[in-house]
Amino acid sequence: MKNLFIVDHPLIKHKLTIMRNKNTGPKEFRELLREITFLLAYEATRNIETIEVEIETPLEKTKGYAIEDKKIVVVPILRAGLGMVDSILELLPNASVGHIGIYRDPLTLKPVQYYCKLPDLSNSTVTFLLDPMLATGFSAVHAIRILKEKGAKQIVFVSLIAAPEGVLEVEKNFPDVKIYTASLDRQLNDHGYILPGLGDAGDRLYRTK
Ligand code: URA
């Protein structure tokens, strides 16, 4: 798992523990997902390019650094990935946002795509693909394939919790994609849910169960 980066930090551990608790309600769950994503994004953006710029302080001219965030693309996998978008956009306010809608067939666990709207990726420098739960990895691989077909170069996958099965599936298909996560959990159950996990992230965000 050489492309897996587990962001190990007391704040993340603390907040994730509250999210895992089945008694945590949707309001707190949404807030915590936003907060952890912000902390994950700090690490996941560590290698993005900066360009030198000239500015003037009130005292003199100086050189500084700028991120060309117009060239950055953020793509949540619907629906649960939506809970991570706003927090990344706080850091990269001019990034473009694409959406890929995928659900898992409950029997085969294979991804079924029902929506895809992406900005032009040919000029983009980096694409952050967002899904809180990297479980089987099938949806992630499907989404990464679409992004690459549309011209995405560097792809960084950001998740809250990853299962070893999902990480290996992404690495096997796309060894160049880096994965950032708050936790590598134990395993998947027979229904493709992560153990110990936090349940269905979409249902917990949007109280659909
Ligand atoms: N998707 C979820 O929301 N939770 C899991 O445990 C696995 C996939």
C-alpha cells in the first residue's frame, strides 16, 4: 500500500470516533465530515504546484507564491462525496467541481453510473476525487477511469475511511493515484461495508434510514 497516506492526528482521531458512534446524529456527522476533510485536505494538497508571483507589501515589492486553483478540479462521487466538497472549496475557492454519480448494485457490489458532469480536464493540474468510504474500490476505480479518459493527469483520492480491499483495488488498477485517508479499517463484510466503519455514510449524512 505504498500510495496510501494515513493522516494521523489527534484531532482527526477524536472527530472520527464521534462519527463512528451510531448515536451521532446527522447535523454533527455533517459538521465532523467537513472538519476532517479540511484537515485531510491540508495534507492531500501538500504537493500541489505553486508559482512565483510579485506583489507589493505596504513597504516594498517582494516575491510570493500562489496556487493556480483555477486549474484544480474537485470531483465528489455522489452522494456521500458531497459532504466533503465545501470544505475543500474553502481552501481552493476557485477550483472547478465535477460530479460523478455512482451507486453499488447491492447484489454484485459492482458500480452503476447514473450521472457524470465534469469540467474540462485537459488543462487541469490535479483532480481531487472525494468519497468518504473507500470500500471495495470498484466505484473509485470506475471514477478514476472516467477522469483519466477525460484527460485528468494527477489524481488524488481523498477518503475518510479506507478498507484494505479498496486500497489494493485502486493500487492494482492505478498505481499512480495517491490515496489520503483518516483511517485504514480492518476489512469489508459480506455486503461490502467497512468494519468497524461508520455504517452508510450517505444515509448518515442525509438521514435516509
Ligand atoms: N459505503 C458506505 O457508506 N459505508 C461502507 O461501509 C461502505 C461503503
